[in-house]
Amino acid sequence: MTQSVSARPTVAYFSMEIGLHPAMPTYSGGLGILAGDTLRAAADMCVPMVAVTLLHRKGYFRQHLDPQGNQWDSPATWSPESLLEPLPQRASVTIEGRKVVIRPWRLTVEGVSGGKLAVYYLDTAVPENTPWDQGLTDHLYGGDNHYRLCQEVLLGIGGIAMLRALGYQKFHAYHMNDGHSALLTLALLEERAAGRPLDSLTTEDLESVRRECVFTTHTPLQAGHDQFPLSMAGQVIGQDRLRILSVTDCCPHGTLNMTLLAMFLSHYVNGVALRHRETALTLYPNFPVNSITNGVHAATWIARPLLELYDRHIPGWRQDNYYLRYAVNIPLDHILHAHATAKQMLLNEVERRTQAHFDPFAFTIGFARRATAYKRHDLFFTDLERLGRIVERIGPIQVVFGGKAHPRDEEGTTMIKRVFAAAAALGSKLKVVYLEEYDMGLASFLVGGVDLWLNNPQKPLEASGTSGMKAALNGIPSLSILDGWWVEGHVEGVTGWSIGDDVPGPNSREADARALYDKLEYVVLPQFYGRPLAYAQVMRSTIALNGSFFNTHRMLGQYVANAYNLGRA
């Protein structure tokens, strides 16, 4: 079957990871889930978009945890043939002087209003390639820097070649979701040269490519941006290509910096929250960084009981998420009943996975993030004695944890073990489970079924965060550090509660832990156990204020209006 190509202006969306289906482990965390949610919103809103990613035949990894919290991993092998459509087209890219052949697979995303868009998964497991090249589309974030750079050549340069092979010749915007696809700018420059030597490219050529490109940066950490030694870059992409990159100021200190490359050749650059924009401007003061705060795809992340509730009370919300503002009219007892059903669904899943029996009437906290040091999974357990006293004085607490640590992240894997150790030390005083293999399926239970969403990253390292947005769509308030999206979503006592203050710069771990305990002990738990209707009002306003705004319909509308220039002739 040949892909029919729309004559309408189109956006090409590039992302190293895209999370669209629990059975497709082609994502590692928030970046990939955001990409999938963006594409679902584009289909809902009939935004003319196609997407490009790698196939990742062996996925990210499967997480396994022993009773002490030691993590080990296994390949997340899956079957593309069962979920994707193979296409006959072929493209190729040169890596280290070798021709590497790429074949595409297609997944069609369908929207609530009948819109459709294609996601193309690039695959090098074809007989024409060497065994090593066949493995280039196996592992998401696997291997060493050399493997990663070869993958980024495939995504950026190979992705442009594949779009041309599929019949797409012109786009209004090429959207780079983080720096992994930055080399697509090099492919566009080569097309602009049209066979001329690359060193003949002019300022006008650079500006032409810049007008077509949009870049979203996702990390406030300098070390989190992909950088490769120039010696390696020259070997992989070739010296001629490397020379043209040198004029873009993307190669400081003997490295190829993918973020600088994408920024230099994009007419629109944005961070993923207002606070993240401020941080990005301190890292990259020579670039005009804008802000479009992330969102999540509402219909994907709302638990079934809440979906049914909204369908009854808010007609049209699936087509236009802003209608969730009208949640203010839903009776509180209806919200509580729907939440109780979603909570029982979560607790049933916890018991199925762990044999742990949780009390449906006990205050239940959810914490599930990628397990890396700055997200501080173990902050909650800083003072076990105080936790015990809070439970004795006010009422029981249950906590459900989840999150994978990258196998090479020693701090992250050690942090998981500390959670297990704290849970063992608390014993029966406070029930804690850490669910292994946190993925889209498990996340759907968690964000819909807990009573409170906890997030306590180290300021200012949270670029945005989207887990709390998913919880908000289900009426779950957040207790969170004022960083990332929560700076915008926080209305104290209305959409949730803050941990600490909004003073710029990091607080000490001890100060953050004290602030967390104080808010739980003196505000949140007394309201949950003593004034349940007041807590239900917070739940309702969380839906109306945060659910109606922090979604991908609003987010994508901002990209269309501010970045994509779809109305341009």
C-alpha cells in the first residue's frame, strides 16, 4: 500500500522516542510519552503532521527488581509485524563511509474527530546491511556514544531521506523534539546546496533552512545535552559535513553539541515551561528561547470512571479539552464516587502484581518518575520517625512507587534500593510498594487511582514534568516542589499544595523534607480525613483549572500559532 501524501502544508515531527502503545517499548519516559501525546492531539485537531522515529526492535529495557530493590534488566523485544505496517520504500544514509539502507514501518494515529497522521519507524535490520548496522535500530539509548551518534545520523539525515522516498518533498516546519534529531538540519543544508560543495553555502542558505526548523529543548542540565567529540563526529558523518557544521557555532571545546546545532538553525526555539525558559536562557544567553508549557493527551490518561463522568456532564470535552473548565458544575459526590472506583482499580492492580493488600479508605500517595538522582524518590523517607508519628496522630498512609533507572545510572539504581530499605524499616507503620516495569499501562492505573500525586525534584532541574498533569486530569491534586510546570499549575489549597517556597535556587534536602512533612501533617492529611468534601473541592478545581489547560490540545495549538507558520504561503 502506497502512502498518499497530502497537498496541505505539513509539519514533520522528529523524536528519538515515541510512546503510543504499551506493547511498543519505543519510549523511556516523559520525552517519548510527550511525543506520543502530541501526535494524538494532532490527529484529534487535524493538524497536518507526519512523524519520524527509530524502530527500537529491542526497546528500552524491561525492569526487574528483587526484594531488596536491586534492579536488573532484559531486552524489551517486541514484534513490529504485529502492530505496524511494512512499507516497500527504501532510503539510505552514509555512516563512516558505508551505505546503510533503511526501510520504513508505518503506524496510523487516528483522532477523535476523524483526523489521521502517519508515524514512520526507521529500521536498518535488512539483509543489505552489515550485522552491526542492522543493530543500529535495536536499542533506545543503548550502547556507547558512537552507537548513539550513528543513531542520530539515522534519525536526522536518514529521516529526511526517508520522507523524500515516501513522496514528501516540502514541509512548512521540521520540529525537532530535543537534540537527537538535530542532524536533520545538515540534511536540509545538503538539499539546499543541490550538489554544490557544502563550503559554498551562503548566509541565505542558512536562513532558508532556519525558517523551516523548530526546536524544543527538554533539559535544564548542561550535561544532559548530546555532545560528541569532533574526531568521532568527523569519522561518522564525514569531514566535509563536519566542516560545514563548524560555521554554525555548534562545536565549542572540540565537541559537536546537538543542542547548539538545533538552536542555531531554528527560527523558533522553546523550553517546556515558563521556569524552564528562564533556566535555558541562562545556559544559552545568545539564543531567543520561547516557552510552550507541555501538556498531556487528556483522553489517553483519564481513568475510565472519570471518562464516563466527563462524558455525562461535559459534552464536547474530547474534541476541545478546554471544556473541562465546566467540571466546576459536577456534583462533588459524583467525583468522589468515580474516584473511588478508579482507586479500587489501582489497588486491584497493586495486589495482582505484588500480593500486597491496600486499604481503599487509606490516604494513598503516588510517586512514579524516571529514577534518577535529581527526582529524589527517597526524599519522602528522610525522617522515618516523623513519618511514623504523622501516621499515628492523623491516619494511615499508603505509597505506590514506580520508575526505571537507566542501567548505567548508579545513583538512580541505588536510590531505588534506598526506597526498598526505608519501606522495610517502616514495616507495618506505613505501607509502601515499588512496582517494577513502570510503563504506559501501569501509569494509567496510578495517575487515576491515588489520592495525591507527590513530586519533589531538586530545583531547578525539573524542566516541566507531566506526571502531575496526568493526575490532575483525574482530579488528583499535587504536592510538589515549585519547579517545572507546577510553578504555573499551583494554586495553594485549590489545585494542590507546594513543598517549600518559590525562592530561586535549590533548597537543602533537609529543608525540603521538613516542608513536605509539615504540609502533609498540618494541611493535606487533616483535610483528607477530617473534611472530605473540602478535599473533593480541591479535586474538582484541579480538573477545572489544571486539566483544562495542561493538555496537548492547548499545547499543540500554541505550536501551530507560534512556531509552525502553517498559514504561511
